Amino acid sequence: MRAQHSRLILNLLWRQREISRAELARRTSLSRSTVSAIVTDLLGTGLVEETRAGVSSGGRRPIMLEFQDQASFIVGIELGATHLSCVLTDLRCTIKASWSAPAPVRDAPELALAKMTMGVRSVMEAGGVKPSQIIAIGVAVPSPVDEAHPGELLPLVVPTWQGYNIATHLEDNFKRPVFVDNDANLGALAELWWGAGSSSGDLAYIKVATGVGAGFIINGRIFRGSGGIAGEIGHTSIDPNGPQCVCGLKGCLTTFIGTPALLERAKNELRAAGLDRRPPASIDELVNAALDGDPMSVELIQYAGDRLGIGIANMLNLLNPKTVVLGGGITRASELLLDAVRRTIHGLSLPASISHADIRTTGLSEWGIAVGAATLVLQVALDKPALFPNQSRDVG
């Protein structure tokens, strides 16, 4: 019971940032003596400090308590198919240092693990932080995650990673706990805490990159399904006679709008049109050309929006989320992409599914998914305060 009360008070302190003991007692319905004892323990951890005298409603002015965002730090990592990103954040998930580098993640796991270690060391050094000041490391991976073996990537999706364990590698190198989840799940978590979903407990986040994945937040929690496969929208078939996917199925959404598929389509269309010009080498180049008004690039973005709209329409009819957030490099096309998505959705979804759905591109930075990985750690720590460095047994 004491641990439950401690979690309740710590979470309220984190949300309010600054609050008095009396107000803590009023909002939690705990006795003032219980609140006082728990606050005394928290003051000893460095997570909370007494700051100033507050406003009195009669009698002695209360001493305010303030949650200390800089008391500990978190490392968040995004493991993309072709890149690695790493952030160091405080306990409000504000970025203190960041690092990013291209990496052949899908094909070279040992190189990717070495670069991951380099990235963590880089942000810790840039932030002037020691491993002992880190709560834990969160990692977003481009693969479904089995909760029984969270450090291992699904061989069906990334076969070269069979036998490698990301969590074990990082724990061995930094002696800190490691939490791993799917990248789209953590994109959704970042949107829930810091972005488009901060006023809602239900949303879907769709990441369009080398592959396509979705993360679902239901009642404020990530929905993973019974085997961690929930959200694999990229492997839903939108054309049973379509191209073969790496997963073994045919006509998966990823085979139409994943980065390799779109760049290959651009190359083929240039060849078919007899145009003697270099095809886009990246999604950024394709989006830039579309934003500059290049007709063929505009058509490709609209094509991607149309195919993505098919997948979203089916999702809306099944789950009816209040908010759908699109992430990934292609979303820089903004309304050019969204117009095509919405047009297709309106032709394929039930009116009731669409009427309350807010479909938008992410407003978070390029570090959003890495921040989502850090947010996963923060969420776990606020639920299990013993994870915070130097926590006493009495506080959780």
C-alpha cells in the first residue's frame, strides 16, 4: 500500500511540476501524515525539492514542492532500417543531446550494434552524463517485439538479426536496464505524451518509411496484441495479386508505398516517359521535387496517399480511432499527401468512422521516435519508481 501511495504522489508531482503537501493530500485523499512521510522519502532521492513559499488561503504560507526534471536522464534510440538516431533527455523528455548516422541496419547487425554503442556514448558525453545518472535505455526497433524476448528482432522481418539481442548488448556495455518496443508503437507513445494525442487516450500512429507500421494507443496504453504483432498495417494486403513482400505475402501495403517501392516506381515512370534525368535517390529528394511542383513527383506522392488511404480506411472501420497521425519522411509533403489520403478514405470508409477522425501528419521533430523510446522508459519509471537511480525501497 505504501508503494502504491508513493507512485500516486510521485506521478502527481511529475504532472503538476510544483505543488504543496496540503494540495497533494487534498487531491490524493491521503492523510497529511502519510503525504508528509512519503514526501520526506522523495526529498532524499533528489527527484523532488522544496522551492518557495506558496500562496496562503489563510494561515502559514505552504512550502512548495517541485519535481526535478534534471535529477536523472534517459537515453532513447531509434533503430531504423537504414539509420540510427539517439537522444539524451531529461525526465520531461526534453532533448539535451542528439546523434544520428546512416547505418545498414537490416543487413549488418554487428555494425549497427557498434554504431548504437557509439551513439549512446556520444550523447552521454555531449550531455556530461555518466551511466549511473541514466535511468534506463529505450530502443525503438523496425520489427514486432515479443514481450518474452524483447531484445530480439523477428527473423521473418529482419532475418540477418537472428541470434542477436539488442537489450543484452546495451546492458553489457552500459550496465543499465534496457526496454525495447516496435518503432511505430513508440511513435504513437510520443504522440500521446507530447504531440497530437496529448488530449486523447486513443490514437493510431502510422510510420511510412522503408516499411510501413502502425502503433495503437487504446485507453492511454500501447495495444500490442497477443503476440506483439498488432499494428503491422504494412503487411495487410491491399491487392492479392500484387508484388511479393519480404514477409512472404502478396500485395502488402509496404510493397506499394515503402521507400524502396516508391523509388523504384519513380525510376520506372521516368524510363517509361523517356525522360533523361536522374531518378530521386531518397524520399527527401522525391518530396522536395513534389513540393517544387514537379508533375511526376506530385503524382507519385498522390499515388502513395491513395494506397495509404486504403489501409487507413480499413483501419478506421475496424478500430475507429479518434486521431490518426502519419510519420516518416514522406509526411513532409503534408497536404499534398493528406489530400490524397482523405479522398481515398472518404470513398472506402463508413461515414461514422470518418466523421470523428482527425487525420494529420506529425508535429514532432525528426527525433520523435527516439523521444518515444525515452518516453517508454519514463512511463515505466513513473509506474515503478525503484527504477530511478538511488531510489530507496520505501519509494516504490
